[in-house]
Amino acid sequence: RAVAEERPLLLALDDAQWTDSASLRALHAALRDAPDLPLLMVLALEQLTPDTGAALLDFCRDLGRRVAGALVTLPPFTDAEIGELVALSAPWCTTPAERARLSRRLAFETGGDPLLCAALLDSLQALVTARADMLMWPPPQLTLESPLPVPVPVVLHTMLLARLAELDPADRRILGATAVAGLAVDEARVATMLQVDRAVVEAALVRLERAGFVELDGEGYRFAAALLATLVSHACLGGAERRQFA
């Protein structure tokens, strides 16, 4: 209150789902009890699930009621939005054809995930030698699954490893085999690869969907982005296992 009375104050909290309950409840109370102050708080968090802590759920439920504010869910970028982002962030693409090609590549690799799109474009700003490879994708007579020619940013590796560390080791192995098998999940093939019952794979996929690694569409489970499947396969399995399962 003392600081905000002197000048407008912004509080930003990233990965709010990892914040301890006592701190979240204190911040919640501070915002609720100080509606007259020039105070703005921004929380970035993963999608709410039944496992989300009670303090954070209470905070989100109070938004727009006793606490002025809103919960904003950032959906995947559309093709048009990816095109706008490329136009702003890739000035080295000098022709409409180059921008369209890079946009298609980003859409395939990231599934429109805003963080993945931005991280890959940031990498291309620094990695001048990778730009031509991105624009030549896919190579002649090869498929869309041609390997990504851009080193994956460290921030994405770190983020993924932190999320994988929360999984049960058996679920991590199933996730790795699932990634090797392709973007669309084939439960029967994964069960055969790992020599486990299909029911074990199906139960793991329910947990992996809750953790945000796969999503369920009209035809079954699948990875939301090709880049995520590539990262998972390398993080969860050794080279020998990837060759064995491929």
C-alpha cells in the first residue's frame, strides 16, 4: 500500500502454479482489500486442472467478483496470427513467399503454441545460418517430418525437463515411446513397443493429457505440436531406444 500510494505499481508472477499457498493467499487478500490503489497484478500460469492448488483456484474464482480482473486463456495462434507474428519478428524474410513458407513451418512445428512460435523466431534472429534451412523446408522429395534445422532454445529444453520431472518414470517412458510412434498416438503400437498391456498405456495417456503433453481430439490422443513430440522423444529415451522403437 505504501509503495502504490507513491506511484502506480505492477506485480508480475510467472509460473504461479508453483507459488506456495500462503503467499498466494496474502497477495489475494492484498488485491481484494486495496481496490482504490493504482495496483495491477499479472499472473502467468498453466491451464487450471483438478490438481491445481486450492489457493490459486480461489484466486481465479474471485476475479471479476471481489477482485477486479479477468482470467484470460491464450489459445493457439491461427495461421493468420502466425503470419502477422512472422511479419513483425522476421524482417529477414523479404518476400511474401518467404514469409508464407516460414509461417507454414512454424504452424507445423508448434501447432500454433504462442511460446514455441516466439522462441523459435527469437532463435532465428540470432542464428543467421539457420534461416535459409528454415525457408528451404521441407527439402525436395522429403516429407513434413524432416528434422528441424534450428537448435531448440535452451529455455524450451529447461521448461520441458521441469515438466517431465514431475511425471512418474513409467509415464515418462510411455510418453517417450508415444512420441517416437508419431504425432497421432497409437495405443496398441506403444503397448507392443514397451511390452505392456494396452490398458496401462491408456491409463497413462489420461494422466499425460492432464499434464498437458497430449490432447484428445475426435480421433484419439495426439501431440499438439511436432516440436513437442521431438523434444519429448529425445528427453525421455536414449538414442538406442529411439532406434529400437523407430
